[in-house]
Amino acid sequence: MTRASEDRADGSGLTTAEKPQASEASTTPRPTNVVEETSEESFPASDPPSWTPVNGERAPPPVEKNSPPESPERPEAEPAELKDRLMRVLADQENFRRRVEREREDAVRFAATQLVKDLLQTADNLSRALQSVSADLPAQNETIRNLLAGVAASERALQDTFVRHGIRRIQPALGEPFDPNRHQAMFEVEGSEWPAGTIAQIVLPGYAYHERLLRPVFVGVAKGGAERPG
């Protein structure tokens, strides 16, 4: 038998010389460190894209294609509004300062109000004492004349003290129109010679402390008398 026939006797159809070479080629390992390039389509739908942040970082919000550009923040208040607010605050502070100053001045000016009210009764008693003495009695008794002189001097001294401290006596004239802001009607006088609605009698004089009324004038008002002049 020849060599060619031996080669054909092998069922693979290859020569014995070629058979070992093919076996060596099939057993050679393929390198595994080659990284094949993949596209985004190769990732399944559940896998995150390549730009997904890691290690707890927040991803920037997606920007819409047709969204308008962000405008700068508007200031909380316009300059004119801020100026108006400032002017109001300054005005309130000025009004408060003036009110406090006025109250302080009033407290100083009217500090003796209660004391003056208590002294009014003393002034009334001195005035009554002088009015109660008849005109011919002092001429008959020198002691009474000296006593009345002392009472009159005390009454004048008290009234002078009132004037120095801004206290004045209100003594309207008979026939003067009745003023509800300064007078207090105690009764009506019928058959008076004075016109109706005018002062026909003075019971007690009034007093004012600076511009404040301490006590109104107690008067009797004429009723049904002569017609009041226009």
C-alpha cells in the first residue's frame, strides 16, 4: 500500500501532516483582555445611561429645548416703595416724639392741678366772708373793721398767688350770654330784668388753670325776662 492510500484511509479527509497543525490552531486560547466597543443601544432599558451620577451626586435637571431663559430675581421692593416706607416710619417717629414732648410739658405745667382745686374752697370762703358783712358794720366796730381788713388782705394775696401760677378767676358780668363751655346753670331766675338765656345771678365764680377749665361758673339763668338783643 502506498503513502497516498494511507492518507485517504483517514476519515477526516486530511493528510496526517495537516491534522496536527489544525489541532494546534484549535487549542490556542483567545485573548480575553480585548474590550469591544458598545453603543448606547446595547444597554437594556433598565440600565442607567453613562451620565448617571454616582456616589450620591444629584443629577442636573433636564433642560427643555423650548424653555425660556431664566430671568434674574426681582427685588423685593422697588426703590420708590422703599422710600415711601421709610418716610412713613420717620413720620411716625416724629409724631411719637412730639406727643411725648407735649405730654411732658403738660405734666410740668399742670403738676399743681389737684392742689389748686383744693385751694378753691378756701378762696370761696374768704370771698363769702367779705360779702356777708354789711357796709355800715365796720364803721360801728373797730375790731370788726380790722378783722375784715385782714380777711380782705388774705383774699387778695391768695388771688395774686393764683395769677402768678397761671390761675385766673372767671367772673362774668350779669346779662352776659350763657356759655355752656364755661358756665353751669344751677337754676332759672323768673321775672329778671335780664334777657332770657343770659346770666341773672352768680353763685360761685369759676377758675381756669392756663387754658384748662378747673371749675365752671355756677350761675342762675334768666327765664322769661326781656327779649335778648340780637
